Amino acid sequence: MIILTNFKAYPTGVFQNAKNLVQMHIDAQKEVEKTKENIQFAVAINSLDIQSICDAFAGTIDIYAQHCDNASFGSSTGKILPEMLLQMGVKGVILHHSEHRFSSENNYAELIETINYAKKTGLTVVCCAETVEEGAFLSEHSNADFIAVEPPELIGGDISVSTARPELISESVADIGKGKVLIGAGIKTGVDVQVVIEKEAVGVLLASGVTKSETPYEVLLDLASKV
Ligand code: G3P
């Protein structure tokens, strides 16, 4: 069961604050492992912090990038190369997040090529989807390891998807497949996570519940408390 925290570009999730927050995730992992198995915390780091975070923590916790491009070494400018991420010690990458979608015209060709290239390079790929239908299409037409279904209207809000739309979780698992679904948007508590796991998703993708909390370490322990 994966608890993936997206640091986004929150001030509490960049530069030295990012290092502090990653350490809290590592500490929470050690605490949770004393009594529970199969709970894996992971972090998704702003592109400009990845090198420093990997230097400090690669191999201690799964580190994800928040985006990458379908590009390799050579004449490409401003691109985030999957090979470079892998060589830094990155575990995986989030793609097509609501805040960084590939195309507003639903032209999925470039996204699918990027998913498949990142996967071929060796990265674990979490592809985001705003609807069950989009998630099912991308699951069927790409090699994504996970599909993270996140209703955009609930992202960053006070009402979690577990409360507002629990049926979306069941529909996602049914249409995308068991073992592939992560759920996000407003996830903040152990109860939110419990609902997700009871409906057979395999993890959660969250951000503000941890990055904007005054007590992120305690939130991390609570997220794992009902599993
Ligand atoms: O990447 C996860 C993010 O989109 C969810 O945000 O703040 O609702 O947990 P939040």
C-alpha cells in the first residue's frame, strides 16, 4: 500500500524544507514498520530539488519526479530526461498531473509515448487521470504502472474524495484494474485512506494534507493508522 506525498512547489516542500519533510517520511516509515507491513511512504519532489534530495536520501525512501519528458541525451533543451532521473536515484515519475497535463485537447499520443519511454528507461510510472474513463483509457493504451485518479475539483480542498465520491474509488478499481489504482484529492486522514483501501485501491496520492500541516509527521502516522 503506497502513500505518495506530492510536495508540489509548496514552500514547506522545497529546498531545505523538502529535506526536512523527506526525513519525516523516513521516520514515519520506520515507526509504522514496527507494527504494520506493506505500507510504503514515497515522495514526489520538485524538479529543482531532485538532485539534492537523491544525494541525501536515494535508497532510503522511494523518490518520484513530478514530471519527465520523452527525451534523451543530445540536442534537447529544457527537458527532464528519464535517464538522468534514474541515474540520480529516482524511483519513478508522476505524469499528466492535473497541474501539468500533456494536452488540453485530449491528444494522448505524446503522453502515451512518454509513459512508455519512462517505463522502458526503468522508472515506475504513476499516470494521473481526472476521470475513471480517462484512467481506463490510459491504463489500456499505455504501460503505466499505476493510474492515480484525482477529481480536479477536490484537489487541495477540505473534502476528500473518500468522503465526497467514494463510489469513484470502486468504479476506478473496476474499470482500471486491481493493483493499479491510486486515489487522490483531499486525502488527509487515516479514515480517508481506510476507505480507499477497503475499496481495493492500492494507495493514495496526496499533497496539502501533509505539506500544509503544522504537524506533518503526525499526519503521516495517522494516514497509516487505519490500514
Ligand atoms: O498530487 C496529489 C494532489 O493533486 C492532491 O492534492 O492537496 O488534495 O492532497 P491534495
